Amino acid sequence: MRAKIDYDSWDYPRALHQNDGPLDYRCLLNTGIHSFDHGADLTLDFLSIGFDSSLKSPGHFLVAFQGAVSDKMRAKSAAPFFCGVGLSTSLNIPLLTVSDPSLVLNEKLTLGWYAGNQYMPDVHGLVAGAIDSLAERTGRYPVIIGGSGGGFAAIQTMSRMKTPATCIAWNPQTTISNYFFDQSYQYLKIAHPNIAKQIKGEITSAELTALLDQTLPGHRLANAAHIQAHHQVVYLQNCRDPHHMTRHAGPWLKDTRFAPINGTSYISERGNILFFPGDWGNGHIPPKLDLLKKLVTSTGAKNNIAYVAASLLSNDDHAAKRPLPWLAAVPPGPGQISMQCERTDSGVDATVTIGSKYGRSDDFSYAFYLYADGKKVDARGYNKSATVNFDGARRGSALSVVAYLRDQLGSVQSITRKISAVVAAWAAAIISMAGQFADEAEAIIEQSQLFL
């Protein structure tokens, strides 16, 4: 069932604009709700505030994207769903916010990532055009914000823009198919039913990603390395949100080289991506509003994000309690990861040790593989123990142990140690000789006792 729509719940005038060619965004200079008709009783709804006053003063403007709409909000509120009004009012800056049109398609849908639908496939591109238009006409600098699914939309939309901008995203998803399957599948069924029909029975995240790569190009963000130089991203991630740490932040950031700043932040080698691991509580918790206000003000002044990190984030009360042991940002050098292997009577023991600069051993998960004569013969999956025992390792074989360390963002480093067959054979010979000498000594003692 289609969701209810109530424009009167917003105390702003509404204008309906026909979509009979390229969208003309000059209307967004006027405060109010601007609805662009796309047919099928579906409109793209913008709320624009404050662009028609004080336009001669230099500055920036805010663009806000809504994250998931809770079931409680859906029950008591009607579409459109706008956000950022309170923040823009408190900072006294103009605001452009947009309601995700896919949420109108069904009253049960709570999240659409602004990734479009069968009637309006390229919402990100349409909104990017609106932001570009306002930036060019007003001379103001866009600061784009969003959290969770809104963070995905904010980064994706900025990547489609022509004009310089800064995006502030907190705990964003970076790939729709890496989110919880029920929510992803519900969105596809409602917004892209032809794609959903291709899903038969159970499907893995990797299989869903492969399907969406072919059918829904906007379903994941381009890797961080592909963010254009004139676009900046301030990526805020709660360290106690493991799902978004390992399935979204880590995969998106890992192919980009980063350097630490004051032990609290990480800056990309091109200087346009700032990653800040914070601690705002257990789970999918957003940063404090006061921090967001400071970030919008500072980035809106076109400050370099390395300066932002040093001036704002280094002393933030909610920075991670200790430096994040992020292997992709600071790859361990020679000798900074070591593994001691010891052959025992029952098998092989192995223990991994990592340098203190990376934190505590329980900051990582460990997986171990045992190879004999080049073939894998045993394995232990990821757990928090840095020590493993492989029972029943074959004597006389050329053994090797491979250990994998995985940090809190899913980055992995490995180390291999070999136990040569020569050493193994030599150890077995010593044991055999010791046994033989023991037998001979026992025989001599027995014989000597005959003369007592």
C-alpha cells in the first residue's frame, strides 16, 4: 500500500513543477517545498530554506539526507520526510533537504538509500544537479551530511557533483548488499521488483552484490580512492558498531593509503578523506550534535580537513579511547609481527605476537592454517586467541603454519613460519636414539645385579 502524503504538516508553501525536460532548479532559490513530477503519482520533493535572503554574503549551505525512518515515525508521520531543519536553523545557514521518493511507494518501506526506483532510477544524479545549480547560482559552498543510509546517499550524491563540496557522513553503509538482507531485499521488492524477481531462494551477500553490479549500478559507493580531489569526505565511525566497522567502513577504506593524525584520526594520502573512529556508545550510535555543528562550520569555511582533524577531533571527548589498530593505515614493518612455532609430542603450538604500537593482542582476531608438505591439513577459524595447538601433526613432514590477523575494520595481515622436514627428522632420530640408549642402560643394570 502506498504511503500517506501530507505536505501541510510542513509549515512551508509548496509548488509543483512539471518534468517536461531537464529539471530547472532555479525555483530552489525560493523558500518552500518544491515537488518535481515524475509520473506514476511520484514526485521528487525538495525543501529549500533561506537561499532567498542574505545571498550577497559569502558562506556555505547545508544539504541533508535522511537515514532510515523508524517504524514508529512511519506510523505517526506521513511523507515527505525531510531532515536538517533544526541544525540549519541553529547555525543560521541555508538548507536544501530532499525526501527519498521510494519511501512513498509502500508504507512498510523504511529505507531506500535514495538509490532510486523503477519510475525514478537516478535520484542521486538528480539531487547532485540541484546542489550544483544552487552552488553555482549563489556562490555558496555545499556541506552535505547524512548518517547510516543517509550517509550512503550523501557520499554517492557528492560523487556525482561537478562543484567542490565536503561531505560529513557518520556510520554510513557503503554497499547496500552488505546491509542486513531483510532490509535490502524489502527495498528491492518495492522499488525494483524486476531485480527482486531474479533472487531465487537463499542468496549470499557476494551473490547479491554480483547481481546488483549488473542491474543497479548505484548500489555501492565507488572505492574511497576514486573520490575526486575537489571533494572532501569526513567519515565518522562509531568503534562500537562492529557491523558498520567491518562490512562497510573497512571494505570502502582499505584500498586507500592513510596516515594517522595525533593518534585520533587518519588522513588519506591525497588529503581529501578524513576517517575519525569515535566512541559514542554501543551499537549504531551517531556522534554528538555539538561535534556535527563544529564540523559543518569548520568545513563550510573551506578549511583543509587535516586542519579540521588537528583542531577539532584530536581533543574530542568521544575520540576512541586508544589509537585504532588499523593495519591498512599503518602496515606492520619487518619484525613487528612475529610467530613462534614449536613442535611438541602431540603436534605443533604457535603463538602470534604483535608490536605494542598496535595495541593489545585482543584488538585482533586470529586464524591459523597448518600445511604438511605443501597441503593444508588443519585449520582454525577466526577467534580472539593468538595461540593455537594443532594435534597430530605428522612427523617427518615439512610443516608450515600460516597465521592471519584481522583488525576491527576487517583489514588482514598474514605471517608464515616453516618447520623443515630435516629438523623434524632430526628430532625424531634424537628421540629414537634416546630410547635406544635407555634400553641399553636398563640391560646393563640388570646384568650388573647378577654379580651383587
